Amino acid sequence: GHMEPLTRKWLDLCDRHGVLVVCEFPNFPDVQRLLKGCDLSPYERPLFWENLKREAAGMIACRANHPSIVAWSASNEGNGFGDWERANLVPHVKGLDPTRPVMLSADISADFADTHNFNGNWFGTHADFEHMSRMLAGAYPERIVACSEFGQYQADAKWYGTEKLDRGNSQRTLDHALLLQEQMEALRRLRTLL
């Protein structure tokens, strides 16, 4: 579940059909930092951190019995807060559930080397996408290598010259499907967790 916990109905379906879930907490420290009139990081504000700890405890208590959940993602794109999250947030989540690995989405934790990779659609090529996955696996051979965000598709001038295609356009839909198919196959070959 990306940036919001999946509902019980979705998790029940995942449990029944063998779909593996990395359940992500709704924690966006980079967004929280943009609040007007506040130069502090969100983690420097005690109420933010206390509320986040309560949310994590509640989420884990409500969802821990779902066998489809194989890991927790404690933060999405911390953008500069990785050191603090590794020292404080990851141990907090591990303390709540020591049985599952913990991911910092688009960052490195003791359990995961994760990235967000949109090469091949915003910029670069299919080969760049595979190159990034290989480099990450080589740099962190003892960790689970993951690519938790990929396949976003910008139907703009980079693809179609001066034309921007609307969401309902059949060519855009086909191109997006082909992009996803290409990237899924690259990740499958590289044995990367999606």
C-alpha cells in the first residue's frame, strides 16, 4: 500500500490470493517541512513525532495478523531525514513488530535497499532502469533490493513532440501498458522486490 494503509477488505483479498504487501505508513516528512512559518523538520516537532508513533502502533496492531503483509514501510521519500529515521523511526517500528523487515521507501534501511526509478519514461532508457537495479544490488548485497515506485508515465512533449495526450487516449494507454510491461520484466529478471 503506497502512502496509505490498505483497507481490511483489500488485505483480506491479498491474504486469500497470495499477494505480498509492503504496508506503508502515511508519513511524508518532506511534505510536512513545507508548512508555512516553520523551519523545523517535522521530527523536531514533538507533537508530530508523538502522533506518528501512535499511528504506527495503531496500524501495526490492526494489521499485523494479515499474512499478506511481509514488511512495513515507515516513511515515503524522507528527502534528507534518512539518518534520523534510521536511528529513531526504524527501531520504533521494529519494536512494535520484530517479525517483519522495515523499509524506508526510496532509501536504505538495515533490511532494504529501496529506490524509486522512473528512468525510461521521464528520462533515460530501459537500459538505465536495469543498470540502476544492478548497481543497487551490487552496493547492498546483504539487503533486500526493492523498487517501490516505478512506471509513472508523463504523456507530454518528451514522448509525443508538441502533443500532450489526455488520459483517455488509447495510444497513451497502450504506451503506458508497454512501459509497465518492460519495467516489470526487467525487475523480474533482476529478482527485485516490487
